[in-house]
Amino acid sequence: MSIGLITPHQIIGLITPHQIRTFVSHPIQISRHSLCRNPPKPLHLRLRLHTSPPKSQAAHQTRTQDDGIPVQDVKMIAKFRSRYNYIRVLEVSRKADHPFAGSRLLLLDGPGNIHSISFLFKSLTKTYFDVFATLPPIVTPGPIGILGFGAGTAARLILEFYPEAKVHGWELDPSVIKVAREFFGLEKLEKKYPDRLFVYIGDALQATVRDGFSAIFVDLFSQGSLLPELEDPNTWEKLKKCLRKGGRIMVNVGGSCVEAEDSRRGGKVVMEQTLKVMQKVFGEKLFVLNPGNVKDDSSIALTGELPDLEAWKKALPRPLKYYVHMWTPFSDY
């Protein structure tokens, strides 16, 4: 799972794989995505941490994500290596003049891609997670699977917006779930929805539920890149068989904003290959959305026939309606 915001989807530049240092010039990307509201003002997939500019410049500037977060407004509250990840939790000051003010960010892997984001006083993130939350109204009723649970950002949105939804999330790294419970409110969420939220530790590509999923979210990254298995058509054939009739899959396919540990697996190259493989399995029933309206940002893929857009829009909470009209057939992407 990668945000492609700070992403689908990195606050790296701030942190190297082995140490913390002052961030001045390196982009922090999130392997997830930035999303928009109505009217749309998308957050792009790169974030920079910087030292404060001279007052003469700062006085006349309006802050955007690309301007970066002043390093003094970011605090590291957890940092350790697990069996699978280099885990860091960052807290952005509520006083920061930046869209991420008041948030906590989960970074994984060497490059420091952002895999989850949460805010203290709001649920929506203006990231690809918000796009994920548009899926439930256009699928058949049934369990929703999240493959690559992270700290639970997508699960929280779905549970809060859709009272009938039941979410089953898979995460390979038990340390990620431990961090999610301690720093991102997952424990509280589990207590609030004991019959609607189920979290499993294990291989997400082996996920199953009785009678199949109505929807599957795929947000699987390792070492700063989409899992290699997602470039295998057999993986998508298997996931397709895990769906109920009328079910769909929504995928964070990353993009140029995702920084991989292996330079040969650059975000854009892997994204394009993954989409081509998905097209072999889903044919013309494959659509792509780019939340930031910038080709270098992360993208999201959706399977199935495109639904009636007006009906879909009416079924969504107001802040999510805008995304309905952003889907493009992959053949035109």
C-alpha cells in the first residue's frame, strides 16, 4: 500500500533508509494518491520537507503540498525495523501551514513511501483512499476485502460512510497492525465495529471469505513497488474468481510518484505493466482514475462495466461525488 501522496499509493527526503536527517531537497512521496474535493484541489503525490524560507518570501506565499512541510513541524513518534518493513510514524503539527497539518503518516520500506494517513478531526484524506470509499454503492451487497490493510485508512472511511458494510482486511506484517492499533486508532475502531471489521495477519493474495467478496481493494506494495505478483495474469484471474456476481476490484496501481528500492522497478514502468496485464484479464471492463490530474501522480484502476454515473453520484456522500466523473477507459488512458 503506498500513497503516492506525501500518494496509492514519500516522506523520504526526510528520512533515509538508515537514519533521520534534516530534509531539504528530497521529495517525500507517498505511494498512494492525492485526491480532490468539490471544487477539486488535489494534493499531488510528492511532498517536500524544507527549512523555513526567508520572511520576505513567506509573507506573500500561499502554501500547497508541493511547497513542502517545514521540518520543525514534523515529529517522528515511532521508528523501527520489522521482519518486512522499515516502519516510521510521523506526526505533522496542527499549526503547520500545509494540507497535511494535524495528520499522522505511516511510512514503510526503504524509500519511505507513505502507506496510511489519518487526521485527528476528520475522516476524509484528499488522497486515493477517498476514491476507494466510492466503491460500495456500485457493488452487490456482501463482504469487502482490503488486501494491504496498512493502518486502516480505507477501512475507517468505508465503515463510517456505509453502516451496512463489513470489512475484512489482510496485512502481512503484524508490526504494521500493532502500530495501527497504537498510533492510528485501529484498536478503537475494532471495538466500535466488532461485527463489521475483521483484521487478518497473512498473505493477502490468499484471502478468501465464504461465498466471495462483493468488492476487493488491492493496495499491495513491497520495497517501494507494486508486488511482482500483480504483473502476473494468473493473480488477477484468481482474484476475479474471489468475487461474487456483480463484484468489482479497485486497485492502487501507483505511478511515477512511487519510489522503489530497486531502480529497475520504477513506479511508472510497473504501473503500466500491471495495467496491461489487468487488461488481458478484464478486457474493456477496466477503467483508470488519476486523482491528481497529473500523469506523474498515482492512478487507480477499477474493474467491471462503468455504472450509471448519475445514479452512482446520488448514492455517494457529498464530498465523494466529484470522483465519479474522473474515470477513463484504460484503452484511452
